[in-house]
Amino acid sequence: MYAVAAGLIIGVMGVGAYILLVDGVSRKRNKRREAISILEGDIVRKRYEMKREIGSGGSCVVWEALDLESKKRVAVKVVSKSACTPHQRTYVYLHPSSMFLERLSYKPTHTPRSLIINEINIMERMTKSSGHPNVVNMLDKIETSEYYFIVMDLCDGGELFLRLSERGEGFPEAQAKDIARQLIEATIFMHGQGIMHRDMKPENVVFNSKNDDRHVKVIDWGLVSVFFLLMLTHFTPQKTHTHYRRKYLQSTEASITQ
């Protein structure tokens, strides 16, 4: 009898705690969203006209916009500076003496403001190296007193996760292999630049357009880390990319032959 009563009390307390938690998270999200007062029709720096909101999360909102100079559709990620909260960062690097990957957790906390600056620097670094067809490119960056604006390729085909969910049975083998090849080549490119994505998942892979079932791009650099290859000169980005791409193609040809 007492055990049943205790169980009921614990259950009620658990449900109450869950409701409070969900309510708290919802309020925080609403607060962060309210911190971004960008509206449809707004024009940023007399160039990017906001058309419609296509996504949101954390302290940012993503808009589809029109580049008034090129007349092309682009994606604009709007990050509110006032909605930033503390967050710990971990960096991975290759120690030149030990030759092993070591993980460093810096004690001072870094705010998402530093994370978004890191994200911008990473995307700028990849764009300067001519970019990659399977990695979303940064086209422009703008900073104001309230926001960071990151202008990127518009990929409105939706997430790989949603496509898989809609299909149910998955993709045909040839199509799945083609998508896997693109993701492997994108990863090789990133690693060749000394960049570790650390959050590769179907939600962070998008299709170029709604009518395109084959061409994908990697997005979201919020958890990216930079590692340094300081071992030998043959570990240059270009040579690393060429070496591992050749290895992948050789293994693929061998598996097809078998």
C-alpha cells in the first residue's frame, strides 16, 4: 500500500518536473526568437531582401533572401548577439612530439558569440580554398550592432533525414552509394583543410533542390573543431585529399568487381 502510494507520488513529481523543464526550454527558445526582429521584406545593407523564414534554432533564424545585385536566391543565417549564452568548447589537435590526437578542454567558457565567429572563420577558410560542391559555401558576411548575418548557398531540397523518413524504405542502392560518395569526398576535403565537422548526421545533410534526389551538401558548423597536421610535409591539404580520394575510389572499384 505504502509502496503504491510512494510510486504514485514519485510519478506525479516526475511529470511535474518534465512539464517545468519543457516550459522552461520553450520560454528560452521564445526569448531567443524574440531577440531577432528581422521581418519579411526587410533589406540588409541594401542588398539582401528577406523573403521567408525557412528554419530556426538556438540563437539564430535562417531566411530565404533575394540578392538584389545578382538576382539570385540565397540563404541568410541571422544570429542575435543578445541571445548568446555561455558554452564550453573543446579543440582537437595533433601534437608534433607524441604524434597522437589529443583533446584539450579549455577551462574558460566561450560564448556562442565566439562560436559563431569560429563558424564564420571556418566557412571563410573553406571558401578561400575554392570550396567543395558538397559543402555549403559562405557567399558573404555582415556584422551589425545586433546581429551577425551569414549569407550562404540556398539548398531548399530539405534534409536527408526528412527524405529518408518520407520514403520509408530508403534509397535504391545506386543512389545511396552516390550520396555516400559525396559525403566521403566532402569529409576528405574538410579533413584536408584541417577541419573536423564532429556532427555529421542526416539532419546536417541537405539536397540542393526539391526536385534533386542526388546532389547533397553538408551544413551546420556549430560543433566544428580545427586540428593541425604537424607531422610531415606530405600531409598538405591537397595531397591528403588526393591520397584518400584515390584510396576510396580503389576500394570502391574493388568492391564493385567482387
